[in-house]
Amino acid sequence: MKIVIAGAGEVGTHLAKLLSKEGLDIILIDPEESKLQAIDANYNLMTLTGSPISFKVLKDSNVAGCDLFIAVTPFETANLVACSFAKKLGAGKTVARIDNYEFIKPEYRQYFLGMGIDELIYPEKFASEEIITAINHSWVRNWFELYDGELILTGVKLRKNASIVGRQLKDIAMSGHPFHICAIKRRHETIIPRGDDHLEEGDIAYIITQDESIPYVIDICGKTIKKPIKRILIVGGSRIAIQLVNMLDPHYKIKIIESDGDKCLKMLDKVGDNCKVIHGDGRDIELLREEQIEDYDAFIALTDSSETNILACLTAKEFGVSKTIAEVENIQFIAEAENLNIGTVINKKLLASSKIFQILLDFDSSNSKCLALTDAEVAEIVAKEKSKITKAPVKDLSLPHDMTLGGLIRDGKGMLVNGNTQILPGDHVLVFCLSGAIHKIEKYFN
């Protein structure tokens, strides 16, 4: 498959790196040669210096022969025009990143299709959806419902009161349990665990289970279900904040603190009666005391500064707010942020990348990816007739060490995978692996 990406910012670069590891034919376009040089030297892809709205540049990239054209420059108009040009030149499918939430309304769908734009990516909407999920499941760092909820993948920060801390995974398995630990995030490293690995305090454990076993997982992780979130304090009147307020149910009581007076006035026309807007600095501890921060159930930091958001969430924790959420847009800060006590970390660039990977489903219906993590992949792969994965129980397959099978769907029903599981042809198997390792295991399924 050939993919052309316009824009070597954080989204485009992150996508290009991930896709190149999958062995795909990638061309990355950007007007600034300096942005391309670093990635060109270290990854298996081609780069092209120039404007993505230049017909010459698009032709030089052989866009007419590409399966997917992705425009993720910082400029919405350029993305839309580039996709329109690429489609007219023969690109198979086009995807444009946008900044205007109005464009994603269903009534405008046909208009953009007429322009030659197949998909619109609005990262602020994805971030808002992720925040709502975090509010609804306040005891976890990550929550993914897979196969219409047949399997659930959670990322849980383990404290010393968790009964599974200090235990080897093989000992946990021997006791019988309705979950599978498929990855461990420990400081700056993601571990695909084996039986001899153990869990430590501070680890983020990625656990696959089923809905009826969630209370058990909560218990062994030392978590408690707190009272439902009703009052929310947001620092930063960003596009994500406005999108979030309008997506949340009106029963929530919301307050936004924004330091820009003009932005405060504009926000008043964009939020409902359940949301109050305060002009002030969300980093001001005296202001937070005046607004009685300790009475809020959730604190969400959505300013333009990752550092400010991290520090604000740490401050909210000190005031006793149980659920804190920080937007951390500097990808290099995510590992550090996850090691701190700031709750859920949101990065709209990674979420946008995840959505674009989902679009690849149209080209290969057997492969589904969920990439909201920085260095790991979750892939759904269908086991083919006579494939190696079906020849013996999982424990006897000598699978690569950088991947594990978490669960599967058989005849529409979810089940967990253990060493004794026999994969059958037609099973939809959930594979958790380190980024770029998926190509190693596809041979087991084909």
C-alpha cells in the first residue's frame, strides 16, 4: 500500500514513523526541508520538500498512484485544498485534518465528498470523547471497549495497596482469574510481559477483561468506585474545552477558568447554562481556593501549555480532587506525565493518528488498530484456514516475545486467551505488541 502524508508536524511525523514500521510505502511532504531531514535518515520512507498544494509537488509524489492521501499540516485550508487536488489527480482515498467543528456536521458530509475529501479528522472531538470516557470510568487511566464491549482493555495505575503488586504473572495465572495482563508501562518502557515478569508499584497495567469481571479487576488493583462525577472545573478555554462542554450531558455543573478576557466573552455564546466562565489564571492557587476547587469531582487542564496542565493537575491533586485530566501535546512529555500523579493524559495528536489508522480498515478489513499509546499497538487479526496460529495451543506456538494474545471473538462472543487456548480459523484475535512488531506476527495468521 502506498500512502502520501502532507505535513511533517507532530501528527504527520508520528504517523509516518508508525506506518513505515509496518513496511508500507510512505512519502512525507513538507515545505521545510529541516523537518524532513531527521526522519529521512532514520526511517524507511521517502521525503519530498515542497508545498502540498503545488500540482508539481503532488505529481512528483506520484499521488495518482497512492491508496491513501493524508493532509495534516497546521493549516486547515491547505489540508482541504491538498486533498481536493490529490483526489482529482487520482488518489484513492483522502483524509484532511480540520480545526472547525462545524465541518463535521452530518449535513455537510456530501459537500466535502463533492470536493474530493473522503474523511475529516477533527482532533478536538477525539480528545473530548476521550475525556468523557475518563469521566465515566474515573478509576482507570485508559478505557477501550472492543467488539461492542465484548472485551474491555483498561490501563490502571497500580499503587502499593493493589494485591497483584509484587507477584509474578505466572503465579497470578495459576490462581485462576478473569483477566489477562497484556502489557506493562514502567516509567519510560513498555513491557510485553511473560510469566516470570512481576508487577511493581507505579506500573500502568494494561488489562483485558469482560464487563462482568470489572468489579473483580477493581478489587485486585486496589481501586474503589467513587461517587459519580457531577462538578467539573476546567482550566483553559480551548477548542477542546468548548467541544467538551457541548458534548457533556447538561446535568454536569461546569466552570471554565480562562486568562484571556476576550476569549471569555466569546465563550459565553458557545456554552450552555450549566457552564460558568471565570476570567483568571488557573495557576493562581488563591483563585482556586476562592472557586472552592476541593468541592469539585474532576479537574481538567486544557491550556496551550503542557507544562502548565501538568502542574495544574498536581495542584488539584494536592487539594484533594480525585479525578484529574491533563492535555499533554508534547509527545516527549507523555512518559514523564504518566509517571506523575496527574491522572489521565490526553494527546490529541495520538488520538488523531489512531483515527487515521482506523481508516486503513477500508483497505484491509481483517486488521484493526487502536493506537492511543505512544509505543504500543493493539491489532485485531483474523486467523486464516491452515494458518500457523491454529496448529497448536498458544503455549506451544513459540510466539515472539514482543507480542501477546489478549482475547478473541468467536461467533460474536468474547473470550480471554491463555496458554491452553486453541485458536480456530475465523477467530478475531486481539494482539498486543510493541510498535512496529505487528509485521512479525502476521505470518502466524496467514
